Amino acid sequence: MPICSTTPHRTCIRDAADPAVEYRAGFLRAIAYLGLAPGLAQQLAEQLTGRPFAACGAAELQPVLDALHALLRRQRVPSPRGGPRATPH
């Protein structure tokens, strides 16, 4: 952890931001928009990457997001007005 001096007599310790931790949090926020609970999102990522969720970073999770995005795009059909709409279930 980096140490920073705030005054000549006082020192503070700052946590260095871990990009993988931040990416996992962003992944969970993005998946929450689909209505998927964090635990299920973690299980999905683990199944698709073959790694524990805590060990995943951008390199592992971006392909998962890309696959979900492609799936969502395939599930859309043109509306009568020409815009996309969700496929009925």
C-alpha cells in the first residue's frame, strides 16, 4: 500500500485500487440490470470462465459480457414501427 505524508508529523496509508476488484464490481452492477442476483452472476462467470470469480479480471469477464450482449441482441425482433422490441416468451 502506498504511504502518503499529509503533514510533517502524520502519515496515512492509502489502499491502491485493484483493477480486477473494480472490474468484478462493475460486472456485477452490469449483470444486475438483467435482474440476475450477484450470486448467480458469479456462478455464471465461473461456469463460463472455468475460474473462481475472485480470480477473474477484465480478461476473463469481458468475453462473458460480450457473449451476454450478443445473446440479448439475438433475442430482439423488429417492432411494427421498425424499432427493436423484446421477443415474446
